[in-house]
Amino acid sequence: MNSVLLLEQPLQTVRALAPVALSVHLKDFRIEKRPEEFRVYGVPLGEGLLDVGSVLRAVLPYHRQPSVHVELYVGRKQDCEATRAYEDECVRRSAACLHQALAELD
């Protein structure tokens, strides 16, 4: 998501950095076009524009067992309890996506 904010393609950035990367930081996102602006916002892993499998495949030639970190940047809900429940659900969905993507690499 960070590279998108700099108008770069995520996979292009991963391919450039893979040879020297020590870990992989995954954060999925969507982009919403509004009349006056674009809005970039976080979503659970696998539910946005990030191609998780392609990112992992780009890193594997350099790091057979990369250290993978998942970050969630999801919006707030109506109160703290609802926000925590939503975050917990997003963690579950993101973990399931990452487990599936890793299993497909084998």
C-alpha cells in the first residue's frame, strides 16, 4: 500500500527489493475513485488489489522461508467494541488468506 501512495506498482516494488529484503510486509488495500479525489484504504489480506501469491513468489528465489508480517489498516466502526470485533474478524480473514497463499507455494 505504501508504494501505491508513491504511484508505484506493488509487485514492481517487491521485485526490485526482493534480493535485499529481510522480511515481507503485506498490507492489502483498495482504491476508491471519488469525484474530487482517490481514497486508498486498507482491507483484510486477499480482499484488495494486492496479489499475495505473486508477492510471495517474487521473494522465494531469494528467501526460501521469508519472514512475513501482515499489517491491517482498517477503519473504525461506531464504537470501540465494534471496532475490536471487526479487527478480530479481519485478522482471521487475513490469516486464512496467508495460510492459503503459503500452501499454494508448496
